[in-house]
Amino acid sequence: MPARAQKKEIAAARDQVKSGKNLDKAVESMEKLLKDSANRLNRKIWLTEIAALQGQYEQGNEKLYLKQKYDTAQLFSLTRKMYQVMERYDSVESLPDRKGNVRHEYRNRHAEYLSAIRPNLYNGGLYQMARQQYPLAYDFLEDFIKSYESPVFEGFKQSENDSLRATAAYWTVYAGWKTGDADKTIRYRDLAARDSVHAVWLCQYLADTYRQQKDTAAYLRMLEKGFALNPSFPYFFPRLVEYHLARHHADSAMTVVDKALKTDSANQHFLFAKSTVLLDMGRYDETIALCDSLIARNDSLQQAWLNGGLAYFNKAVALDKNRQASKRRRQQLLGYYEKSRSYLERYRALAPDEKERWARPLYTIYLNLNMGKEFDEIDKILRNGNQ
């Protein structure tokens, strides 16, 4: 653009700033000029754009103060925009002149202004979070966190609100987790760990992210940390038990269960888990006793009926493997199958859709108890399931 035309455009934008009208056009025209690399160091253009943005912000802020109609999101967006533009301008001011000197004429002025509006970056993040605009919420919160290290604030005495930064970092973890972006989820994890209010939730989101990344060591570490923070929190306990049982570490699983029961000895979920671990360890009589005590409290507990039934079933199978079975042993075996049947049929009635759990044991039970009608029904169910 010819110099005369450029000056004319800058002058027009400045007039718009003075009048407080068409400020959006003033910003647009200055941004257009700055797209030309020849204008990147033209401070007049930068300062004109900054003045126009400040005018827009002040007008919006006044409308909110007067309770007039105004888009709150616009005010938050203007805050981000001013941070971006003032930081870019600061990089221009940071360039040495011909004599090698650097003079920051506007740094402190801009630092003071940005420091005053900084809360809008945090609030803007929460605003977008409430609207489930998680990528945009993340951008606001990240800008808030990074703003404290901006060169604009070098030498400027600012209040270090570390607790709010830590909370902002926690929300970046949440926003990253909601969008399924592992890198964003863990980017500010260390800072987020300083937020004690959300510590247990932080462990959940990080654990889930590590699981998806197949980082087993980090996943286990977060499960253990979250469980230690709150044993009753629904996420950690069942996954810790499942983790150890899947690796045939029944003793480790029982250690977790015992720790949980120390915090709440009557917790139904903890007791269910203990019955499962006892079953896995082959301690069938203890499994049955525990399941019976749970059923006595509430006879509609599905897991108690299942584990009790499987304990009797496994006792029968173990006895059946003995080739030297006497008549007395045969009667004992059939007795175990009969007891298992009563548990598993009750479980079937409570969980009719869980065919993969009750169908095969009942198949074996009906076969051994010579229950032809029931056997034929289960056989049909299994055949249909395999088609």
C-alpha cells in the first residue's frame, strides 16, 4: 500500500477510536495492514489497534455494568485478543534500535492494564466450560496460566495467585480429558496437583488418560493415589481390585479390599469385592459365608448370589476331578451342585440378561443332577448364543 494511503487508513482508524464508533472496523483495518510483513514493525499500527480493542472492551464493560444487553462471551474474547496483541507489540518494542538499545515505552502501561483484566481469562474458561465448549475453555485457561510468565510483566510487580492458577490447571486437565486429548490433559498436571480441592478428580482423569495411553505404571500409580485420598470414591477401588485380579495377584487385591474395609467395614461394594477375591483365591467356604451374610441383609443382591453359587460349583468341580470318588463323595458332589443350583437360579432370576455368567454353570449342574427338561432349555440357550 502506498505510504500516503496507509497513513490515511491509520488516521481514519484513529478517528474511529476517538469517536468510539466503528471500532471493529478500526481493528479490522489495522489487522489488514499488519498482514503485510513490511508493516510488522510499524508501532503506530499496533498502538492504533490496541487503542481500538481497549475502546471495544471499555464499551462492553460499561454495558455490563449498566446491566444493558451485551454478549459476555465477547468481553472474554476481547480480553484474550488484547493479551495476544499487546504481547506481540511488546516483542516489537523488545527489538534493539540502531544503537543496540531497547526501550519499552508501553510495557508497564500494558502490564498494568492486562493485570487488571486477567480474571476474565479464567472466568472466560469457566464460561465456555459451562457451555461444554471444552477446546475453547482450554485455550482461555491456558492463556490465564501462561499470562504470569508473559514478558510484558517483566519487572512489573504482580500478585501471584498460585491457588487460582492451580485450579485453572485442574480445569485444563478436565477440558483435555473431555476432548480426549491426552497431551492437553497432562500438560499442566503438576500445577493442577497443587489444587487440593479437586485432587481426587484429578487422579481419575489422569488415570483414565494413562489407561488409554497404555501407560500401565502411571495408571496404577494414579489408582493407588486416588484410592489413598478417598477409598470410597467409586472410580478407584473397583479398578484397583480388577487390575490385581487380572494379573492373578489375588493377595494384592485382598490388601486393597482390607484397606477399604478398615475405612467402612459395612460397605456393601467392599464386601462384594472381598467375596470375589476370596472366590479367586479358592477360599470357597469363606466366600459362601460372606455371601450368605450379604444375602441375609438383602436377598436381591445379584453378586452375592452369583459368587455364592460359583463357590459351591467350584467345590463340586474340584471334587469331581478326583477319580477315586466313592459313593459318599458322589453324594457330596451332587449336594454341592444342588446348593449351587439354588444360588445360580436365583441369580438368573435377578439378572436374566447375564447369560454368559449363569448359563454354562447351570448346564453342568443340570447335566450332573439329571434334570432333563432344564438341561434342554439351557442347551438351547447356549446353542442360540453361539450362532
